[in-house]
Amino acid sequence: MQDEHRPFTREELQAESGRSQSTAKANLSKKLTKYARRTDNGYVAENLDDVDEESFARTCSQISSNTDDPLRPRFEIHTETLITKSRDAALAAVQVFNNPTATFRTESYIVLMVIAYTSLFHAVFERDHIDYREYKQDGTVRMVGGEEALMDASAGFSKFGDLCGGKYTRLNLDAARHNLNWILKARHIIEHRGTQHVDELLGSECQSLLLNYEEILVTEFGAYHAINCSLCFPLLLSSRRSPKLLEAIRRRQGADYDLVKDRLISLRNELPDEIVGDPAFRFPIFLIPVIGRNRRTADKALEVLDTDGLSAEDLADVERLILAIKHKTSTLMINPSEYCRLWEMNVVDKLKAELGNQVVSGDSTIAITNALIRDVVTAHDVHQRSKMYYRSLPDARAQYGQAFVDWMLTEYKGDDQFFHKAREARRNSVKLTPPPLD
């Protein structure tokens, strides 16, 4: 009835459900008030897109244990216990990390999140009746204290990825697995050193650890168990400290801080660029004040921007804002100003030196111009490549790197319609394949 936008009567509901007249009447006045709105012509069905059929059936059930919490998915008791344990550990991890009085925040957060991940994978295996015990080389189950040893978080993630990886498109499971393994190695380093203030060294990876966890939790066990409903926005403090104060803090921490920092950077540098650059591994955060059109409106004070829904121009504006407020870079982050020192006219001159004044376009030729360069930038999202494109400020002229010139030459020599396709794509607002990652 909802799909057909057609009203129905109580008698129709009674006939279709097979319930008695009194039960149908009671359901409409109690259990189904969210889904059946009364009108002059009877009732109109609504809000059914928000509930699956199994949950709706529990809503209509005459068994009180079903109707008490109809939206909660039902699993076997041991699976339910593991899900609860996992969520409680994750919420405790966030609580301790956001505690401004705690001095052992990141370390405690990591320990609790590892427990959350371990229990999450165990819950998946328990639900699917998959053996997740640890085995020795001789094929027997490893025993610890008289109990069968179970897979840890790292081994559990590997097995999980092999069995369940096909259902994930939004989350790069390979980068998420590297994130967890990197966190485990970082835990080993910091637990053997008496240093403090490692929060800034690990914050981005810790943020990814939480986002990845929730994506897996919701995908496997439903949005009912999402922990974002249990969290509010944290109050964030700026890290504006003078260089002298920072230097004093480091001197007080002694050599352990530098050793931990160097070891963590070394761990990060062991990974390929495509993993380190993926937000599933490392989620760096820049605070950009949101300027509302009406400051009295009740918009969100803090919001995670979904860059997948942005146009190339909007994404470029965001990246320029990030660049404008960024005051430091990590060891693996690229400073685009070091690579991008060519103006548009320099790019045009370099292309002409290699290709001549004209390039193929369809059945004819067109001149190599500044406009053609901008067509390529827009169509291929070159804004997102730090070694190819750079603006010092939002209103500043764009500068380009030699890598951009080399890439265009390679693409054109492989396909003489490269510039023509970029021009048509820009005109039709179509996105083409971006250049390789830096």
C-alpha cells in the first residue's frame, strides 16, 4: 500500500493478516502507529523503508520479548555476547581517549580497541559457524592455561578479509588491515618506553581505527549496533603552542620521545604510498570553521565532510583551505610547493616543445592553449595530485609540476585523442580517470 500510495481500511488489514478484529484494531492503535497514519479514507502506510521485514514482524508479534525491542537483530546467545563485549570495549576506548584529564589516553585507547576488534571478528565467526581456534604446526589446537587459544585481532582480520571481503566497497579492507597491524606494532613500541604525549603521533591512525571498526560492525550486524548513535561531538582543543614550549616539553620527555617518534615514522614508511594515503589507514583531521549563511540556524557544529559527493571544484576549494591552515606536515606528506613551480604558460610551452603547436582532436587538430590544460585538470581531477597541481591560496593562480607535463605526454602518446576526450568530458561534466597517486 505504501508503494502504491493507496489508503487501506482496518478490515483489509484484518483480512490480510489473519488476525481477529480486536487484534487488528489494537495493532493499529498501538504497535503500528509509526507505520499506519489515520486519514479520512482509512489508513496510509509510511516509514516502512526504515525497517526490514523481520523487524516489522517482531513489531506485530504477540510475544512481549519480540516487541520490547523489535529493531534489534537477533543472533545466537554467544554471538550476542561477543557483539556486546566488542561495542562496550569500543565505547570505553573512545571515552578514555576523549577524557581531558587522562594522561595515558592513546595507550589505553589502543588496548581497548584491540579487544573490540578481536571480539568483533569472533562474533562474525561465531555467527557463521566458522572455526576460529589457533592451531599449531602439527595440526593440533594450541592450548593456553588449559583453554583452547582463539585467533587474535591480526589473524582474525586476515581470516575475516578472506571470507567476507567481497561485500565491502566503501571500505578498503586491505588498508584497514594494515591500519590495525600498524597500531599493534605501535602498541609494542610505546608499552616498552616511558614516554608521554604520543597522542599527536598516533591520532590519525587511531581515528581510522575507529571509523573502520564501525563500518565493519554495521555491515556485519546492522545499523542498530552502530556506536555513532551513542557518541556526541567531542570538544576539541587547538594545539597552538609556542616553539619554545614544545621544545621544553620534548626536553622533559627525554630521548624516549624521539626514539618512539622515529620508530613510529619508520613503521609508517615501511608501507606502500597507496596504503598510507588511504583514509582507512590514516585519517588526518584539519579543523576548518564552518561559516553558516545564518549563524542562528541549528546546523551541526562539527561535521565529517564526505568528499565522495563533492565536485572537482568543491574538492579543490577544500584542499586549498586545508593547505592554508596547515602548519606542519608528517614525514610522508608532500609539500606541493616544492614540486609545482610551473605556470600554465610554462606547461603550454613544454607541451609545444614536444608535440608542436597542435594536437589531434577528433578528425581535426586544435591548438595547445591554457584552456586545454584546464580541461585536462577538471576532467581528470588533477587538483588531487600534490606533485602536479598547487594553489598557495584560494584566489591564487594555479601552479603545476613537471610530473603533470610528463603524465600528459605519456597519455597523449598512448592515445592521440587524450586532449579531445578531456575537452568533451569537461563540457559534459564527466569525470575521467585521475593520474596515478603521487
